[in-house]
Amino acid sequence: MFSLRSQGDSGSVFRTCSKFEVGLTSGFLIFTLLAYGFMIHEQFYSFPNLVAGQQWYAIFMHLLFLVLTSFLVYGGVLYHFTRIGYFKRLSKTRNNSDCEQELVFNDDAPRLTVLVPSYKEEQHVIMQTLLSAAFQLYPKRRVVLLIDNPPVSSTAGHDYWQLSKARTLPKTLTEYFHSHKERFVQAEHDFLSRRDAVSFDITSEAERLKKLWAELESHFSSLIDAYDVHNHVDRLFLKLIYERLQSIFSDKINSCKVLTLAETGREYRFLVILFDVEFDSFERKKYLNLSHAANKAMNLNSYIGLVGGFYREERVQGGMVLSRCEENDATLSIPDTEYYITLDADSLVVPEYSVRLISLMQNPENSRIGIAQTPYSAIPGADSLLERIAGATTDIQYLIHQGFTFFNATYWVGANAVIRAAALQDIKIVTEERGYEVCKFIQDHTVIEDTESSIDIAGKKWNLYNHPERLAYSATPPDFGSLVIQRRRWANGGLLIMPKLIKYLVNNFSLSGISEGFFRFHYLVSIAAVNIGLLMLMLLPFGEEFNTIWLPLTSLTYYILYARDLKQNGYRITDVFRVYALNLLLIPVNLGGVSKSVEQAFTGRHIPFARTPKIEGRTAAGSSYIIFSYVLLAQFLLGGIYSILKDHLFLGCFSLMNAAILLYAIIIFVGLKESFEDVMQGVSKKEHFIEDLALSAAQESL
């Protein structure tokens, strides 16, 4: 029998380690709360005199200072709680390999469809994701590539080449998997014939199996040797997929276990299951009556809305439509499914991903889990320092999300997830686009569709669950330009979802709901509040009376634990300073995303979904973000010098320290030369835009 490996389970030693971490974090949490209490006492101590003297400006500044610092402390306290929840769950969670193996060989296993939304992705990126989806150790699986590239009429150019390559990938993979499947179907058929014969010999059968295992071990070894490795993503792909499959068959060959007749039959069945996968592709933009909205959510929704039906293409004025019809008249049929996996086209999942999460969801105790996932981890081994540090923040977010599940405050992280089809049906709404009815399962009101849909699913009494094991990985932007696009998108939408969260919490008010709200609220508003708060604390004229030792002490344990978690996740302790530097650099980027939320709230116009570029070479950053960073640097520097001259040594040194850290961030994460080039490129684009407007106005006047 094959082995479904379990990560994160190290027995009593591991449980002892988790117990220590919980104790350490609890002690640090008490220290943080005490420091915060002393800070509040210190600030309010002078209030009676200020009120008596009617010093309203000073009172306002004290209150503003407390509000700003309280939200920063709120984030630190939340980190302590989520860390406690993470380690408590990690010490108790155990995988049930017996249930997983039973599910693999169950003829009545729930049907699974893996959806891979793709927009202008490079061929090798899509191929790796499709292969990681295809080599899932799970029966009855379909893998569908949802191609969102705009249809092109030209037969030349990069867009046409890219679209053509995407269309051919499912066909290429179908040929590969089908040829292997047919061979093993025949091998299984021959085994069943021999089993029923009088002269059946279990020893000879074992030799036949070993020969097949050896051939597959050799096959995957040759794939590994022939693979053209360019970067750390390629190395991880080989490790997760080809090397994992090679090790399965290598272990079988080296195993001394004598198989029973039933186990022998299962081994033949496993060979069939491994290659029994159906591939397909779908392009919603070919059809007028499907949504053409430029976002990932509607790409997924368009296909999900067709699942379980039969359709035919019909030519109408202006293009093509899909019409529902009877099976005999259909040119397109989309099988029904009980589970979906949504998997971004730059993500990888381990072969055990689907069976581990679905077996958990199939447990009667978990019948109300609507979404199960393992928040994605950063792909290790990045050459770029920026990619490594940005990846470090992703891996820390993984820990935080695990803690959210402990407090029943899980958010769906959209790079990968197992979704119960029934849960999607419960949140389905029907809207209209361009005169056609379209179904929405995943909301696209904001560009963080997964976060908003989390509230919808929870509102229908479905649970969301994070499995405490690293089973999924996703690419991190390799340069500052692409990171700007990703993080600006992440910062856009949280404020817009707040009314829906408040309504949900009011409708489900309880003591446990208060705890849930504590975590959910922070997740939505933290980017806006923390970045605005930091900026105001650094720029507003808080005087010497605000110099308090208690404020840095409230954050001391947070940074100690953060550094400790970085170390435990394979990073350096000193990377905590680089993370701080990156966060300073991203202040204008995050504020840019928040401003888009405010813009949408006032105008009602949806902000376009900006996809993170995945291209060779460097992506230019927006000139406004570069300029803002240099303005911030100048403010820190001049403000620090001014404060020191005014004998505000604490504030002055703090400002100068931030100036030095921000300059360091600009140099190592952006580059002085690159930042100059991006500003010049932005200026050039604006000049061309103005010239085009002037030319257009002149033509209209003529």
C-alpha cells in the first residue's frame, strides 16, 4: 500500500515544544497588556489638570495618541492570541491515514473538480500547476483550465501565441495521462483474470507488481533528470511532485512486506487511479451570455454556473452564446461535482492535498465545513532578497490564519481551497450583465473576493477551516513593481466589506461571536488603520510629554515572537528588521489600496482587478509610489533633525532611525537606479497622455 505522509506530527517531543510556545506566548501577552495599562495610566494621569486648564488641543492630542497606539497594540495582542491558537491546534491535530486511504479506493468517493483560473500566464507556469492538480492521490478528479485571456483574431503576436499554448496544454496532458492509464487498466484487467484462475500464484503477482513499480520509479527519475531547472519554483515542483511520486514507488520496491490478495488488487487499482484524470479547458469570453467582468471571481463563477448541465453553442448577432439543452443535442457537457478545488495558476499543491482535506470534510462531524484549505506558503529558496522577505511575511500570515481557525474566525485565502459545492449553492445570487443573467457564487464586489465570500459562507452557517499543515505553495512577486500591484490589491476592499461583517456579527451575536469579531474586524481594517496610524504618529507634532517607555515595550514581545517564528520557518532572526523595512516601504502602497476602497465607496464604481504580473524581467513600479517613498524619507530625516534641535531626543532618534531603515529599504528592495528609471518612465507616460488628450481635443474642435 502507498503511504500518505503526514507533516507536522512529531509525537510527544512536538507536543512538548508546542506547550512551551503556548506558555511563552501567554507570558509575553501578559507583559504586553501590563505595559499597555501603564501607558494608558501615564497618559490619563495629566488629564484632570488639562481639563481644569481647558487645554482642549492638548486633550485632543492625548486622545488621538491613545487611539493610534491602541490600534497598534491591538495588532500585537491579536498576534499573541493567534500564535497561542496555532500551537494549540498544531499539538492536537492528527491526520487519519486510514480514512484517507479508504477514500482513495472508494468507488463512491465524492467527485472532485479542480478549477485553475488563468490570465495570460506563461506556459511553464500553467503546466506546473496543472500537473500538481493532476497528480492528486484522489479518484474521480477533473482538472479544468479556465482560460481568461481575451480572444484574439490575429494569428501573430505574443498574445495569440500565449493563448494557443494555453489551449494545447490540457490536450497534451490528456494524451500523456490517458496512455499511462490505459496501460494500467489493462494490467489490472489481466490481474483480475489471473486471480480467478485455478493456477493463481501470489508470489508471481508480487514480481509483476515490482516490475511495474520499477518502471514507474525509473519513469519519474527520468522526468527529474530531464527537467530544465531555472529557479526555486522549478526545484520545489520537482520536490513536491516528481520526487514525491518517485519515492512512493521506490518505497514499494524496497518494502519487504508480503501483500495479501486484497492488497495486491489495491496496488493495481492505485496505478490506475494515479493516471485516471480528465482534463478540459474553458473560455468564458467566447460567449456573450457569460460574464466578461475582468476578475478571477467571475471567471470561476461563469464555469461553476454551468456545472451539471448540457449546452450547445448558438450563433447570434454579435457572437456566440451557450444555451442549455438536452444531452443528445449538447456540444458541451459539464459533469456535476461535490467538491471544487480552486487553484491559482502560479500555485502548487502536494499530492495528498485533496484526499487529506476531503476526507476531513467527509467526516460526519465536519459536515458543515464549507471551505477547507491550507493557507499557502511562500516558495522557499528565492534568489531575490525582496522575494524572500515578502515570502517571510506570507509565511507568518500562514501562522496567523491558523490561529484564526482556533477562534472560529477563518478567512478564505483564495490561492487554493477545497470548496463544498453545496456551500456555494447556498450563497448563489443571480444578477444581470449586458442584458444576460449571470450567477454569482463568489462575490466580486471587491478585488479580495475570497475575503468577502468568507462572510457570505459564514452567514449561511457554514464553517471555514484551516488545516495546520503546509500542503500548498504560491509564488511571491520577485520585484518591487509586481509586489506593488499585489499588495495594493490586498489593501483594497477590507473597508468595503466592513458593513457586511457588522451585519453578520449583529445577526449572530453571542459571547463566541465577540471573540470571532475581535479577529475578523482586525483582519479587515488593519491595513488601513495600521498604515494611517504609523504615518500620523511619525508625522504629527506629538511633544515631549508623549515620550513614554511603555509604548515600545508594548511592541517588544511582538517583535521577539515574530523573529522567533521567522527562525522556525527557515528564515534568519535578523530578517525581522528587513520585514520592518519592507513594511515602511509599503506604507504608500497600502494607502494607495485603501484610497481605492474609499473611491469605490463614494463613486460606486468597481475598481478593476489588477493581476500580479508574472513576466520575465523587472516590472516597473508606479512613479507616485516611488516619489511618495522619497518624500517620506525626507520627512523622517528633517523631522528627526528638527526634534533633536528642540531637545525632543526620543522622537528625533526614532524619526532618524526610520529614515535610515527606509533608505535601506529603497536601496535593497527597489534600487536607486531602478527607482529613478521608474519615476522617469511614469513622467514620460503622463506626458504622452497629456499629448494624446490635447491632440484629441484639437481634432474634435476641427
